[in-house]
Amino acid sequence: MMAGSALLFLGVYFVLCFALRSVVQHVRTGSTGFKGISGRPGSMEWTGGVLFVVALALGVLAPVLDLVGVLDPIAALHEEVVQQAGGGMFFGGLVTTLVAQMAMGKSWRIGVDHSEKTELVTDGPFSVVRNPIFAGMIPTSLGIALLCPNIVAVVALVALIAALEMQTRLIEEPYLLKTHGEVYAGYAARTGRFFPLIGKLR
């Protein structure tokens, strides 16, 4: 059953990309890398952080609701070839996320601490796009939506993309411009946000 596979895949993703990566970060730096949700409650920054958490929760809920028979799949997407494509996209996104996390080294964080200054990483996958970790999360979420194509999975995908856009535009990019100045401005002017050549800062 594809919903069961989707749930298993998500478990692997959370263990590798969140739990294990946090342990590695703690061993390297003494910090887990989790900085929490930025901004005051109700602000756009705070809303983006909350939306990110909601998107992850909905991504898990989608296959659960399928397994217990609460939601039926979207008929037009409930095809074996679509589910196979979803599996491929999920694992492609997983590998992209892991490679980007390793390339980020000690600078890896979830969230932003405005009092902290980390090294700006611009090589490896970061030479192709500015946010390769987020770029990997998008096909991962799309893969789950294709493996378990119900309305909750679609909402989770849309919510994740919106949250990543808010996180990068409202929190990370202003922080990096303030912290690294012209170095980041030049890097952002020649490197796309999530996709090569797309979303460069002027």
C-alpha cells in the first residue's frame, strides 16, 4: 500500500534530515542547530515558521488518513506510474537535502538566531542555488503527495512551499544581508533561490 510506504519514507526522512543531523551538529558544535520560530506571534516571520510546522504535520497526516480510510485518493492521480514518479521524486529530494546539509557543515541551522554569525557557505550545491536544502524539501513533499495523492497531501505541499518562501524572503535573506553585507548581496545576485538562475536578488 502506497500510503504505508509514504509514511515509512517520511519516517526515514525525519530521522536522517532532522534527528540524526541534529545529533551530528551537537557533536560538532555543542548546539543542536534548532533555533525555533522567529518573530513575535502574529508577525509574518512567526506565521512562516508556524506554517512550516503545520506543513510537516499535514505531510504525515495525509498517509495516516489514507491508511485508516478517512480520505480517498484523488482519482486522476491514483495511478501506478504517478506513484512511481512520486517515489523517485521523494528519494531525489532526500539525497539533495542530505548532500546540502553536509555541505553546510557547522553553519547548518533550523531557524535564525539574529545574534549569531555563521560562515556563509557558497560552494558545492550552494554554488548552484542559495537554498539547496529547501530545494530538496520541495520534491520530497511533492513525492509524498504523488505517493499518497489526497487533498491533505496537496495542502501540505502548498503550505510547505509558502512557508519556505516566507522563511527565505522574510527571515533568512534579510539576516544574511545584514550579517554578510556585500558578500551575500553579490552571491545572491548571481545565484538562484531554489532553482538555478531563478530568484536572484537585484
